[in-house]
Amino acid sequence: MGVETYDDPAEQPRLVGRIIGRLLSQRFRPEDIVVLSCRGLESTAFKGVERVGNHTLARYTGEYDLLGNQVRSAGQIAFDTVWRFKGQQAAAVVLVDVDPREQRMREELQVLFCGMTRATVRLEVVAASGNPEARRRLSPTGG
């Protein structure tokens, strides 16, 4: 597991662009990588972001095809929320918006755990540097 930290949530797309570049150099294909927000689509730092690094993000459009599958916008790297991706897996998962709020700690730690278990080979986490709970839960020494 890799962990990158941010001071300002707006830094996340740049960090994710670098992470995706590393994953691609490690022979992951774009279709093997998914970026998952631990927040809702309205409160993610990726709202309105179409590119990370040199890659476009594919998002759920709100529509379904004739077989009932979600339709995504054109893009190279899948982007979604942990809750919408629940029950699915990807070889490489990049969790973003990891900044558990104390007043919702139990729910947000459940989201974090759920997101972490979506990765089958590689997990990358982009977490708030000033969040003591994120630091405690994600540090190799546990605190």
C-alpha cells in the first residue's frame, strides 16, 4: 500500500496523476485502475476534474444501457465513489478524499475499509496530512 498526503484537497488531482503514472510504469493498464472517492460526488475534490496527469477520467453519466449496465463518459481511468463501486474490484485502486471527520468517524472508517478492499493487487491512498485519524490508521506503525 502506498500513501500520499495533501495539505489542500485541491492538490489531490496532481498527486493522483503522479500515482497513475507510476502504476502504468508498473505495467498496470488504464482499464485496471480505478480512482475512488471516499466522499460523495458533490463533495469530492474531483468534482469537475476531467483529467489527472495525462489521463482523462471516465465517470458514471447517470444513464444505463439496454442491459442495465451503468454508462460511463469517455475516459481512460475510471472514477467513482466507494459506495457506487461497492461489490466490484480492480487490480489497482487509488482512494482519494481520505479525511475522516470526527462527527462521522464510524461511517467514514467503514467507507475507507470498503474502499481498501476493492483493490486486488495494489492500493494507493491519498489522505489529508493534518488528519490524526487518517495518519494513525494509515501509517505503517499504526500511529
